[in-house]
Amino acid sequence: MDKMTIEGIDMEVILKKNKNIYLSVHPPNGRVRVVAPKKMNPEAVKLFVLSKLSWIKKQRAKFQHQKIQPKREFVSGESHFFEGSSYALNVIETTGKQRVEMRNSNSMDLYVRPESTVEKRQKIMNEWYRNHLKTVIPDYIEKWEDTMEVSVNSWGVKRMKTRWGTCNPAAKRIWINLELAKKSPRCLEYIIVHEMVHLLERNHNARFKEYMDKFLPNWRSLKSELNGLADQSIKV
């Protein structure tokens, strides 16, 4: 069993050598994950999930409500985030280089061609976010490589819908979500540490949490800050 669908909700099901069954709902899209004992009957797993269905819907509704925001049009006066702070956007037409510049602690300037489309303006913003992350991430990786005594072979930045980061332990490669440029630097560092810990422990088990406690004792509060909600999980 690797997935199930109940009332239109897709759920990832993982079977492990656990004594308990775990149910969790994850940001940013309300992804549902069930970790059940290998010896547990599939029908018993389904019945358990059904008994918690109202809780699942409640948590998913929180994330969906949190995501609701006006559609970005990239016009002057809009609020855009960078490193955890909100800035008023000033759109400036130019025949020179299209770019983003920080004007002061309250506003940022977006230089674009006259008659530029929303898609083009968004692309310029995203490239600016990407370049920023590519500038700051190497220092974090170097810092934690020394601390953890691990090595990252390669890393990159890309847009991801359901995860803040990913790690391929075999290839020693990590990916960071572009959206983290909008979050505070401490949240970015938390995700980098999280993914690098996977080089020591592939799974999100007790050993993984022990490493996180060792390297970043306040990781749970950073996780809550990043997700905007406390970790939603049930242990039975």
C-alpha cells in the first residue's frame, strides 16, 4: 500500500516497523501522510484514517485559508516579501537592464520594459529571488558541512509546490525551494540543515530528530514559523 484516496483526498501511505500509526498534514498544500506498522491490516489503516477524517479536513482547510492571497499583478503599490519582510513594489519603466533593486527598508523597485506583461515581470522577480539564494546558500552549506562533517556534491534552486526542499542522499544533492527567498534567513538555514541531515539519516525517524536537536536545537520553532502553523500530527 503506497497511497489511498478517501472522499477525494489523496494520501501517501508508508509502511514501517512502527508500533504506532502516525497521521500528519503538511504545508503548503495540505499533503496527507500516513505512516503505519507493516503488520497492520490495510483495512484497519483505512478505518483509522476515516476516524480522523474531520481532523484531516480541518488541518487542510487551515493551509488552504493561509494560501489565499490576491493574485499578483506586479504593479506599483503591491506588497512583496523578501527575507521575511514586506516591501511596497515600485514599477519603473526602463530601456536599460530589467532588474530589481531595494530602494530602502520599506520598498523595492522593479525596472521593466514599457508594456511588459505580468508574466515577464514575475519572471524578472523570480530570477532576482533565485540569484539572491544562489548568493547566500553556499555560505550556509559550507558552514554546516564543517559542523556535520558531511559533503554536498551539488545543490540547486527551483520552484516546488509541496516541499521546501529535497535531498538525494545517494547523489549528495539538495534542492531548495525558490519561495524561501521570501522567508526569513533563519527559515532558509533551517531547511538547508534539514536537507543536509538527510545525508546522515535518510528517514524522518528518531535518529533524524536527534541530529536536528544536536545541530539546530530550535528547529521545531523554526518549522512552525516557516509553515505558519504548529506541526499538525497525531500519534496513536
